[in-house]
Amino acid sequence: MNFYSNWRSLAAYRARVALALKGISHDVTEVDMLGGAHLLPEFRAVNPQAVLPALVLDDGRVLFQSMAIVEYLDEIVPAPPLLPADPAGRARVRGLALIHAADSHPLLVPRVRQYLQKDAAFDDSAIQRWVTRALTTGLQAIEVNLASSPDTGLYCHGDQVTLADLCLSSHLLAMMFFKVDASAYPVAVTIHERLQALPAFAVSHPLKQPGAPG
């Protein structure tokens, strides 16, 4: 397998954690997002959407979109499972994950921020308000779900890491990078701190990847 990644990509982070949790051997190709390498024909030949991550399988097939990649990894290496065994549990985990991956994160990505700056004439303060609103409204929904459900344990769903935890951690890291205060969401923050103490999350942290600022 060849994993196309960049330290700045939170979507790549989610897939990187899954690879680490599963202990799956793979090569890594770093794509220079700041330099625009993801927009070049060479990478578009891998992923026509020109976004990270992408996972090239040994037979040459290319997987794209972090959630699809994570579920693929969960299927080929079932242990430890990233989805609960029961249908209702799987639905809850996917729902929590999608608050971040489908609703909040897409509003933060560089192409959206660049559009707002260049085409909608947002200044830096307006961009920050946009990002803050996207992150806080998403985390508020996650926090209420976590705080009110008996299914919440040490992690988002019980005492085993699931897909929801990968996305929660990604959300909290986004808040750190964009300097958005998360202190009003204690359940989410506590779970995130537990996750960051786990080896798979620690080694996958964006700031520990090649090219990240020291």
C-alpha cells in the first residue's frame, strides 16, 4: 500500500490513525500541499479530486475519502474493530463521526477558505469567525450527544476506540490549529486527551509528521 498524505491534512490524520491502530504496513508519499503539489497532474492522476488522502492498494486500485479508507482498513483487518457489533451502535458511531467529517470539516478546508478570501472578499477576521462557528457548532452537537448518552464510556462509544474517536480527535486538533477555545466542551476534551495518550494517536499527530513545523 502507498498512502498519500500531508501533515496539514486532518483527513489524512484520520486514516493515518487507523493504519497505526491496525498495524498495517504501508509506504507514505508526502504531497506538498503548501506548494500546490496536490493540484498537479501527477497527483490528479491518483485522485482526480486533488485532495488528500489517497491509498493505493497493492493491485493499483486507488481508494479516496478518509471515511471510506478507514472503513476499508477496518474490513481487511478486523481487530481492533472501529465499529461496534450491533447495528444501533454502528449507526451512533457513524453519526458522531459524520458531524465532524461531513458537516464541520468540509467548511474548513483550504479550497473553501481560499474561495471565501478571493471570491467572497472575506478578511482574516471574517475567516476566523467562519471557522470558529463551524467548529463550535459541530463540537456542541457532539458534546451534547456524548454527555447525554449511556453509551459513552472512556471513549465516544464504550471503552474501545471507534471511528467516532478518530473524528473527534480530528475535530479537537482543528480547534487547536485554528486557535478556537474548546473549554466549554469538557466531555469531548477529556476523551480527546485520553486518545492522545494512546500510541497510535500520538505517533499520528500532525506535528509529528514530515514537513510539520518544529
